[in-house]
Amino acid sequence: MLLRPNRGEGEGASRRGVALITGALALAAVVVVIVLRSSAGDEGGAPRVDPARAGVVAVIAASPTLRGGGSGFVFDASEGLVATNFHVINGGTDFSVVVDGRARGADIVGAAPCEDLAVLRVRDRAGLREVRLGDRPTLTAGARVLAVGFPGVPAVAPRRAETPGTVSTVDTALAAGGGTLRHPGARFLPDYASMIETDAALLSGYSGGPLLDAGGRVVGVNTVIATAAPATPQETRSYAIGIDRATEVIGVLRTGESRAWFGTGLVFPSRSARRRTGRPSGVVAAPVVTGALPERRGRLLVTAIDGERLAGGFPGYCRATAEVESGESATLDAITLDNGERMRLVVPFE
């Protein structure tokens, strides 16, 4: 089975992302071919999205070397707050949200890597329109849903698309890095506890966008595409974080608190990269997004947090940071990638 977060990246990003040790935009997509089934609205019983469409935005994350992105949705227009996946912004240092064809600067308010969620604040809030949030307990297997997003982000002029689907499972766990889906690309993803499974065939760039019910309300956050090989739309399974779980986490992030994040991009080197470089397992903490980790230290390979060795990709990182609260500090064992110096740092978590 092939697995990928449905995050959009430019061709250059894909090539460099495979190296991982570069410390640039973190998620290198595991490339699969998926046919997009686009729909304008109610064909085949799909939900209509006219009221919700205006609140769906493209999200662009850039660093000095790369540019990537995905989708998001405005959940509080008065405050300029946008929800998206963490993997959409992971590795970026400059962020923008495209509203009505115009890019507006944005800042990270809070991030939760192990929940794969993040909240941005748009600086220019004029004309923002918000989506309506639904209630997952009203969703049933067999219900028609509609995924909305911006395939091809970070295009200069991203175009919104809608993809219909049917709910297979209302609440399921997805051990992306823990064994349910066994593929090298799984190391880029945490384990998910509460997901909606559908057959909506999506493209890269839909990550962070909303999954809508028949009333045009958000019932999930589009996050992962899994497909058997050779890929066909019929074999594609898509997963969205359930809105009940998402709103719980977003409610914390909007206050400025983060979960299990110390203000950097998180890149998990592949086994082949570790063999090639002779370095141990861990996470490359770069680039620096906030002031939590001193910029002067450059790119670091973090090998342990509070004495717990980082192994097993993203889930291993999440296990090591599970007890670290926002505002607390943790001790990082690290190796500088420039000269191999070993060090121990006490770093505050956002």
C-alpha cells in the first residue's frame, strides 16, 4: 500500500525533500497517481458547498530554499484564524494564505505536530468568510461527503476543486507510522487516533482543507491519501481528522499554545539516508520558525528528548514529547549536521 499526506509541493521540493538531511521543507511526497474526480455540487447526490466555498483557502509555506503548501479553512473570520494540517506548514518560515486569488501574509498561532494540526492568523482580515463547523456524531457510514481543496498548491494562482465521496468508517485509527500502513513515506506522519475514512479520490494540495457533509458543514480535515498499487480512484482511501477531535485541538492552538512543538521544522531521515551518512535515528530540527531554538546553532539532528531515544520516525518523536506541556522545557541530545558536534540543549516548547 502506498501512503502520502496530500500536501502540494513543487518539483524542486520533491527532489530535495527526499534527501531529508537538508533540513528544508519537511514532507517529501510519496508519489502516486490518483485521478481527481471534480464536481461542482450535487451530481450523484454529493453535498452542495456554495455557502462553505468562500471559507476554504490555499496555504503556502516557504523557506529560503523551498516552497510548498496545501489548503485550509477560515474558522474565525473576525480573528483571521485558519486551520490546516501541520504537515502543510512543516519546514516553512514564511506563510501566506490565498483568499480570492490574492496572497495575504500569515503567522503561526499554534502547532500540534502529533495531531497534525496547526492554526494560522491572517494579517489582512478584510473580507474573510468562515465555514460552518458540523458535528461528526451525526455522520453515518454511507453518507455522501465532499472534500474541498486546492490541488497543485503552491501554484501562483491556485484553483479550488471539490471531490465527492462516500463515508466508509466514521471513526477509525490510522497507525501511519506504527504499522497499519507499511511504507517508507509513513515516517512523515504521526499515528492518528480519530479519522473518517472515505473513498474520495484526492490530489496533493487537499491537505488541511475541509471535508463537508450534505449541509455544507465541516465534519473533517482532509489529511491522508492511501492507495493500493497500481493506483486507481476505486482503490483510493482518504482519511480526514474528525471535526470533534480537530476542534478540541484547534481550541487550544488558537490561544497561542502549541503541543509537542519547539518551534522548528521536523524532518525524519530515511533509513537509507542514515546508512549513507552514518548518523543515528532522530529528527532534523530545521529551519527555525520561532525563537525557541537558537538560530546560530544551525541544523541539528535531535537524537533524544529528556533521555528518550528518538526511533521509529514521527511516532517515536510523539512518544518522547507526550509529557512535555506548552511552556515547559525539555532536554535535547543533538548532533550538529555541519560539523558533527554533539551537544545537550534545554529548549522551551511553544
